Amino acid sequence: MENGTFSPFGVIKVVECGQGVAASFGAKLLADLGADVIKIEPPQGDLTRRRGPFPRGQVDPEKSGTFIYLNTNKRGTVIDLTRQEGQQLLADLLNHADVLIHDVRPAQRPTWGLDSAALHVRHPRLIIAAISIFGDAGPYSLYNGYELTAANASGWSFLSPGASPYPDLPPLKCFGSQCEFQGGVHAAIAVMAAYLHRRKSGQAGQVIELSEQEAVAAMLEMNLMHYTYAGRETSRLGNRALGPWFIADCADGQIFVLAVEEDQWRRLVEFMGNPEWAGEELFKDRLSRAQNMDALKALMTEWLAGWKVQDLYRAAQEHRIPFAPINTMRSLYESEHLRERNFFVQVEQPGAGKLRLPGMPSQYGKSQWAIRRPAPRLGQHNQEVFCGEIGLTPERLASLHQAGII
């Protein structure tokens, strides 16, 4: 309890395993809301420990920025799930857990002791959230794949970059591991729903299978509806139907120029000082402006270049014109708005020092989230978890460590 607030998921015990982003992020969301998350890593450590970025470019698995961000608020253990003794340790942990969340591929699960049906029989109260690219069933379920696979399988890459005039160039995947992050977000939401169902109904847990392909395909806005309703397939190719709509250079950065409604355009023309060219037939309406976007952008370039981004943004807002800054990572970190909302939080990470990390993208009136602990070192909480919670003796712990199982 902090300042009269409470952590809504403080009673939930979560076990997380797998490699990479999806399960780590889903479990992190639960951990930030108070859940007790025990992270299981293989003896060589999670893959994200080797991904970086690293301070001063020096590779150190205990200082990976990606790993630290994804694993604050968790306790860390090591188990080799490919070995029978490791799978028994996992079973012992799951006897005390409410949730298992993982992103192990379906083909690997039987050999890691993670077959969902078998786990459900052995641990009927357990909520099992299994994340994969294609889900647990269907002709592609056993296929291997990565972030690039999910981005293309979902249709997202086919739509990116939008309004491209270059049919000879390939589709582009969005930066980073966005499909994996979406898999984690959807898994966390499904876990919360399943936990509430278990509490309200008094029934057993359940198996949740989460497909990254479907998580992303579900967010493609009206593109699927264009196909099902109108029989028209959208793609990344073509031109914007409305204008002005483009990114332009200012004196100190870039801004998104947007004024597609007629009243917005009239206010923009007035804002620019009513240039004579704005009355040309080429720019008579928003469709014409879109068809002649290159000419429009060229005519506006000099005027735009004379502004600083934030000055132009604020002035456009005063004229009710929806320009928007193109934020860099530096401008995000220095954002007055995000600072006021306490979005970035400071974490004291052993070995790496004080770090500013993104926090939860939400504020709560009667509950509380917080970074309560830094990301764990590899195997940091082995003794605390295995001896203190499932009853291993120190001698047994030492023998398992000697054998390379933990």
C-alpha cells in the first residue's frame, strides 16, 4: 500500500519462460502492476542479454538495455528445461503459481515440459498463456519463424511504407520487435481476463494460445474491411488521396504537415500569409492538392524551413491546424509533456548505474504501479526461490548447479 493506493495484481504469482521479447513484455506488464513474476532463463541466459545496447558498446550480458527494460520487477532464476530435473523444478514452481506465460515454439514444447494439454492436466488451476507466431493449431502452427516472419504473415509489411510510389521496392517491416511486443500485450490482457474468470467462477484455470500473426492482423484498421466489403485490396503502393499530407524539414528538425479538411486548408493559407500560388487551380480542393502534392510541398518548403519545429507546432495549434512534430529519441526524453506525466522512471541497475526507462503508459486513480526492483542478474534469485519457496536444501541446490541444471 502506497499513499492510500493498492497494487491490483499483488496476489498473482507468475512464472515466465522462453526467449526474446513477447513473454518477457507480457510478464513485465503484470509485474509492473504488482504481480510476483519469477523469470526462468536457460543456463546461458535469455537471448536479449546479448542483444544490447550496451554501455560504451562493451558487450556485457548483465548490462543489456533490452534485457533491463523487459525484466524490471522480476525475480530471476536459471533452469535447463531440456533436462528432466529442470522440468521437475518447473513443475514444483507451477504448483505454487497462478500463471505461466511463455513464448516457446509449439514444436519445442514437448521436449521442454511445456505441452499445454499435459500442463493443464497436471496443474488444473494454472492459467497457461502460450505465445507463438501462428498459434497452437492450424497448418502453420509448427513452423519456425521470427519477427520478420510475423510482420509479413500478418499483412503489416504489405501495407508499409504507406503511399509508396515505388513498386520495385520491397515492403518494409516496422522498426524493432513490434509483433512480439503486441503478442506480449495481448497475452497480458488475456491472462487478466482468465484470472478474473477463475476468481468469479471458481472454476479451474485454462489454456490461452496467442498468435502474433492474428494479434497484428486484428489491428490493420479498415484494410481487411476494404477487401471483405468492397472487394478491393489495399497495399503500400499509390498516392495519398487527400492533401497536404507530408513530412517536411524545418530549421531544427522535421514536422508532419497535415491540413486535409477544407477549413484547415483555408486557415493554413491565411497562416502562411495568403501566398498567391495557393489560389491556383492545382490546389482548388483536397483531392487536387493530393494529386499535386510534390508541387505543393516544393512551394511550402521555404516557408517551412524558416520555422523551428516547436514554434511552428504551437503556432499551427493556435490556428487549429493539426501539424505534429516528428519526435526523435532525444526529443522524447526531453519532452515536457512526458516529464509532467512521469512517464520515464529512474532505475538503479547494479553494474549499469542510474537509468531512465519508459514506464507504464497509464495513470491510475486508486491503484499503483512502480518499479520495485531492477532487472535480475542471471540466476540471482535461485536460492531465494528454490530453497525458500519450493523447499530444496542448500546441498540439493549446489548439486543441481554443479550439474548445470540451474
